[in-house]
Amino acid sequence: MKNKQMKKHNFYAGPSILPEYTIEKTIEGIKNFAGTGLSVLEVSHRSQEFVDVMKEAQQLFKELLDIPDDYSVLFLQGGASTQFAMVPFNLLNKKAAYLDTGAWSSKAIKEAKGFGETVVVASSKDKAYNYIPKNYQIPTDAEYFHITTNNTIAGTEIKEDIDSPVPLVADMSSDIFSRPVDVSKYVLIYGGAQKNLGPAGTTFVIIKNDILGNVDRHIPTMLNYQTHIDKGSMFNTPPVLAVFSALQTLKWLKKNGGVKAAQKRNIEKASILYDEIDRNKLFRAAVPDPADRSLMNITFVINEEFKEHEKAFLDFASQYGIVGIKGHRSVGGFRASTYNALPKESVEVLIKAMQDFEKKII
Ligand SMILES: *Cc1c(COP(=O)(O)O)cnc(C)c1O
């Protein structure tokens, strides 16, 4: 065992860095939950103390994102991947429209096809998903239009809430709480918690209460959003620890100025890193158009002439305490995830490593 560990700079894409506050409060709750003398791991989810946790998490979720009153916030299980099926199960009667912006979008599309006509209005697959398609037509007879706002793997992002002529559904797994969202433009927003909110184990769903009841098929109880809306996300045992921990992140976010302040910090972090990628002779951004570049997952590759040094950069960066920058196997190169909890200091360390590596190679 090492006596003292070097400070780590955690760029993992998910599960990913959480605020120290979240980790500390979760440890406290595991030891002694709300003064009960019991661990949060061993207390009934029907206890007043846990009911209060669920209510406060839903309340803070609504407050931080300014969610209108006629929406519910749910904490489910099964990951965003279960939502790929649950959305069409509940909403797709005849026809749905999807925008294909990456690996996660295409998985969502694959699931929807099992439930009805699924129109892909546009796709950026032709260029390895390195841009966001523009000027597409959304069929006005679609029951909903599905987008993935942040493409965690390719590193592109739809940074503004789009206008849709039909109800809008979004996978916001990796950019929820990174910026203000006009929730009233969507009927449903979902995502796994493990990117910007909490530990793995819960999936958030923000859903407009009146959008259900329009499909003909039977929906199993647990896969029916109505079940969870009616029971305040407490129909069965919720993922107690994951919700408790997510609540701590929400409290941290509120203490730190909410989503507007988070957005400001995120823009700052991303812009200094993209500036270095654009400047450094070894690297180039995987996403050419700055307008499409993600503020959460910054993907970059090593230029052809330096390809032989690709692996060496990973080892080099690890000497600075940098963890988790190996790119997804489908894109290659590198990916630095700069979620809310990542301090600017970690980005500065990465920039320093890139500069030092450039001096070493060239
Ligand atoms: C990580 C991720 C998913 C998959 O989430 P799971 O909770 O692992 O099912 C889906 N969509 C996006 C955009 C993601 O980043």
C-alpha cells in the first residue's frame, strides 16, 4: 500500500467524478442516517426519514431546473438503457421521430422500432457522429420527437432547447444540471444519474403528467410511468442509497449557485481545454465545428504524424494524476469528461500535461 496517494484528476465519462461534499455526506449517511443511529442502507424506505429524502430530492430537482408544477420527477432503476424501451412502450402508438446523433441515440432508435414506425429524421453517422445534423424535418404526425442532448461518446452536444412541432423527449444522461433547461419545451427528460448527478443505481425521469394514456397496448406495472407518478416514485423499493447520494449533489449544486453558475464554470473549463487542443500541434478536436462541441465530454485525437505516441500520452498524463482520458473504443484518441464536479484545476493540470508532452515530442 502507498502511504500517501497522489491527487487524482478524474476525467471518467461515467460513473464519474462527484463533489467531495456528496462523498462525505454519503459516508455520514451510511454510518448514521438523519440521526437515527442506523445506516441509510438498513432503514425502511417507508420510514419518515427516507420519505423526506425522496421528497426533498424531487423538490430540489424541481427547484434547480425550474420545473413547472404539472411535471413529476421520478427516480427509477434500469438505467437510461431501460428508458430507451420505456419511452416508446408508454408513448409510441403509431409513429415516433428520432434524431440519430450517436451510439446512445441509435440504441434508443433500435428499441423504438419494436413498438411502431420509427422515423430517423437525420443522422450524423456518415461522419462518425462528429457533428449535430441541422435543417431536418420533423413529421408533424409523430407522437414525439426524441433527441440525445449530449453525446457522451462522440463529444457533441445540442446546447440549446430546440423547438419541436411535436412533443419533445430527451436523453440528458450526461448534461443534466450542466446548464439551465426550459423544461416546458419537453414532455419527458430522462437519464442515468451516474454522469452528473450521483452514483450509478438510479435513473431520473422528468415527465409531464398529462402525456400518458394514449397507447393501446398493455404496459406492465413497473414499466408504466403512471405507476410511479401516482406513487411519488415509491411504488416499490426505490434505490435508496443512490437517491440519498443524488440528493447530496443537488444540495451541493444549490450551495454553488445552481445551474446558471454551473454552466458558467462548464463553459470556462471547456473553452480553455478546447483552446489548448486547437493550439497544440499534437492534437486536434474530434468535433470540427465549435458550435457542436460538447461542454461535458471533450473528445480529441492525436494527429496522424504523431500516432505512434498515442499510448505514451496516456502513460505520460497518468504521471500527473490524470485518470480516465482514454477515448471510447469507437472514437479512439482521448476523452476528457468535464462534468459539474470536476474542478477547473484538473483541467489546468491536463492542459499542462499536453503542453509538456508537446515539448517532449516536438
Ligand atoms: C451513459 C449513457 C446512457 C446509458 O446509461 P445507462 O444508465 O448505463 O443505461 C444513455 N445515454 C447517454 C447519453 C449516456 O451518456
